[in-house]
Amino acid sequence: MSSIDYSQKIPNNVNLSDDRTLQRALEQWQPNFIDWWGDVGPEGSVDSEVYLRTAVSVDPQGWAQFGHTKMKDYRWGIFMNPGEADRTIHFGDHKGEKAWQDVPGEHRANLRRIIVTQGDTEPASVEQQRHLGLTAPSMYDLRNLYQINVEEGRHLWAMVYLLHKHFGRDGREEAEALLERRSGDANNPRILGAFNEATPDWLAFFMFTYFTDRDGKFQLCALAESAFDPLARTTKFMLTEEAHHMFVGESGISRVISRTVAAMNELQTDDVAKLRAAGVIDLPTLQRYLNFHYSVTIDLFGADESSNAATFYSTGIKGRFEEGKRDDDHVLKGQSYKILEARDGQLIEKEVPLLNALNEVLRDDFIKDSVAGVGRWNRVIEKAGLPQRLTVPHKAFHRNIGALSGVKVSPDGRVVSAVEWQANESKWLPTAEDRAYVASLMGRVVEPGKFANWIAPPVMGINRQPVDFEYVRFN
């Protein structure tokens, strides 16, 4: 179970050849996926040989191997963590019962909805990042972009396998629809708002991989608790791959900051115009990008108070982040949690049943994790001897989902009037001028060991290779 069979048309460790009907269905879906990748996958990558990691096992001690692979020859497959024969459900109303190997009829619609929503985010991010290879700041960064892209494609396969295997004709139709929707399309957009936003530049890409892929981590962790054992085992392996995506975001922003603070010290200034003239990204612009991507991402957790969240938990479909480490009864009836609402021009806390606040619990776990990373970025500024700091905006800032949707709140958590919001929006969120300036920096640098002026080199290369290694071979 731990090793992956690459001799088959679809690499897998799920004994696909034992189920000829399923195998045929997935082999019919495969060319549609390849066509989708060719249409909206990474532009200009088809003949490049890229130093990619490929999953060869689901054993954490040696699950991947690295090597140059032609992007068009990459082998996407279906990989699942080994099962536990006696696994039981450890939360909700079915706590203590055996985990489900098949979909219970009464939970079919909810499980399908969750799998489709998760599956839809994977191709969406590939579509959002389609053009970024044309403006890569280095060969090292180009390689990281392509690694993320192929793994998001692999994560789509993970969800499509579950749909095909467990949901019959409905599942096959949903799998087709996953290739038909398009990020940002007016007529057939992706399901979640953040996945219809443009990712036009590398600063947006690094913020997306730091914040939005971190949402992915928390959602996958909650699904890895699921009573539906195939979903739990699938998402556990997806998490192994997801860690690199967040690393690209965190280290990318850290390197942008490094270059900016070096220029601030060289020029002895924090003047935005002078720093832009020097071709680096000023800290106020970084802060506005941070505000935007953070606020768009925390909306992905859904409404603060949600009967669906309660249903998903009580039925065992979706747990909490690190459910097993929580010191409570794992049933949660009769418990409460505080959420925010705006009343009379103030943000106030309101007690609601904990089961109905589980989206907010997951959002708060995400916020804690995000704040820690921003603290690490601030240490780069601090080490440079500068007083400026990046901050995480209040969780009510710029919200478009739930009770706080449409409430005008400043980054420091004050409810403000429409007039005050309008007067300050350009200080709080990226402006057209900010985006145009960042876009103006986006020239392609792909000579080994060379980096665009606005970003510092990484501390070390990939898989212990030197920073100036030939990560991409252009043919």
C-alpha cells in the first residue's frame, strides 16, 4: 500500500487494476484532464524539463524522489495513506463506531458537496497562476511555481478518484464539471470567491501561497479527521504535499522583505517614492497586499454561525483541526463559543452554540497560525534594525461572508462609516497604482543563480542543491 505503481496508465497505490469499471472511467477522464492542463495550465512550460519531486510512496520517511521531468510527461496519480483496520470515529454523534469505508446514504449529498468544493479549489489555483511563469523572478522560483502547479493537479486527481469510486454517475458528472468551470469566468466561475480572484504578479502569488494554501491546510486537516475513511486517508497524504506550498509563500515574502529592508538601509530612507525608484517593494504596499489576501482567505472558512458546520461535525463528516489533541468530549452539545457581530456601530462578542460556530473555531486556528508567520517576517525587519512592522488586520476587516459581511471595519478593528472607509481604502487595500507598480517589476529572470532586483535569493536550494542549480532546462 505504501509504494506507488508507476507501471499503470494512472499511477496509484489503491489497486486500481482490481476494479476494471472504475479504472476505465478514470482512464476516460484522464485525456480531458490533459486537455484542461494544456489549455489553462502553466503557460510556456510544455517542453521545459523541471527539477520536480514526484511521490513514489506514502511512507513519510521517503515518499518523494527528485529529478528533471518534462512538464508534459509528469505522471499524475492517485495516492492514499494506508488504512487502519480497526479505525473508529472519534467525534460527533457516531463516536466510537467503526469508520465508514463506503458512503452512508444519508450523508451522500453532504460528502459529495465537501469533496467537490475541495476538488474545485485545486484546478482553480492552477488557472489563477497560469501566466506567472512568464514573469518569474528566478529559475529557483519558476521551479517552485511548477512544483505547486503539478501538485494542485494531483490534488484534483485525489478528489476525482473519490467522486468516481463512491458517487456513481453523480460523481462522474461532478468530475467533468471540475474541468469545465474556470477561475474568474463570468458564466461558469469556480465555487469559492478567493479562487476567482486574479493572481497577476508574484507578490500576489506569495501572499496566496502563504494565506490561501494555509486555508487549504486547515480544511484538509479537518477532513483528515473524517469518519469517511477514504477521504481521511486521501487528505492526510495531500497534507504531505501541501507543506511545500506554504513554504514557498512564507519564504517568498521573507525574501521580498529582505531585499526591501536592505535597500532601506542602503538608501537610509523609508520614503515610498525613493524605494520604488530603487525598484523594490515598499513595506506599505506589502502591508496592503497582506490585508487583502488575509481578508479574502478568512472568508473561505464560511459563515461565523453555520448549521451546516454543526451537521458536518455531528454526523462525523468533518472534524476540527487536530481533533485528537482537544481536551473535551468531542460531541460538543451544550457548549458555546464567542463570535463577533456589529451592533450600534460597535463590534460585540456573542455566545452561540459551539457546534454552530465550528467555522469560526477553524478560522481562529488559522488566524493564530498566520499571525505566527507574520511574526517571522517581522523578525527580518527587526534584524535589519528598522522600527517598521507588518500587522495582521482585525478579523472583521474587509469581510464578505457571514454576519460581518458588508460591515465597514478598519484594520485595527473599529467600525467606521462609509465615508471614513472610502477616505482610507487606498491606505488599507492595494490600489490600481500599487498593482501597476508591482506589475512593472515583473520582468523574467531565469538564468541560473540570478534574481530579480526586488527579491533576495533563498538561503538554500531545493533538495540540498545549490541556489544556482539548473532547476529548469528550457528546450
